[in-house]
Amino acid sequence: MSDEKQIENTLQTYFDCMYESSAEKVHAAFHSSAKITGYLEDSLREMTVTDFANLVGSQLPSPKEKGETLRADILSINVAGNTAAARVRDDYLGKTFLDTLSLIKDGGIWSIYNKLFHVEGPSS
């Protein structure tokens, strides 16, 4: 399987973790040393993978269980050796996020190493 296809699979796991409120899938998509950073309501938020997994896992019932439509778009993927950058847009918790994701291939597995998020506004 190509690196780009493996990255797409990692990104799908990322989208699924939020849609299904799955802390387990957060840990599957993210490298254990990853950071999640961005602004919410003009306040800088910084989270570890465990913090993010706890947040995602606490959203019950999940968007999937509530019958919400999954909005998850891969805008770009750029691979450079064992590193990559992806830009994605997704709706989560009533907001539309534009995420810049840095990925790393470690032990043959692609995972998200850094997530920078920007809230574009309310989800549509």
C-alpha cells in the first residue's frame, strides 16, 4: 500500500474517532508524543493525546449515535520521506475546524504527530 493511502487510512481513523467518540481510535491515529493545539474562543488550548482522547471519549452520545452527518474532507496530503503534512476540514461539536496535521512514519506506521486546529465558525 502506498504511503498516501496509508495516510488516508490514518486520517479516516482520526475522523472516525471523533464521529464515534472513540478514545481508542484517538490513540490509534495519533503518535503517543503528539500535541493538539489551537484557539477556542480566543484562548490557546494545548492538549496531549490522552487529554484529547478523554475529550473525544466524553462526547456521549456520539455524533454517529445521534445520527449526525459526518463531514470530513481531506484537502491535501504532501509526503516527504517519512514525514507528511495534511490539511483537513471537519465538523465537530457544532464547529467547523480546519486542521493542519503533521504525520510521521515510525516503525512502518503513519500517525499524527501534531495537530494545529483553527475554528472557521459554526458547522453548517
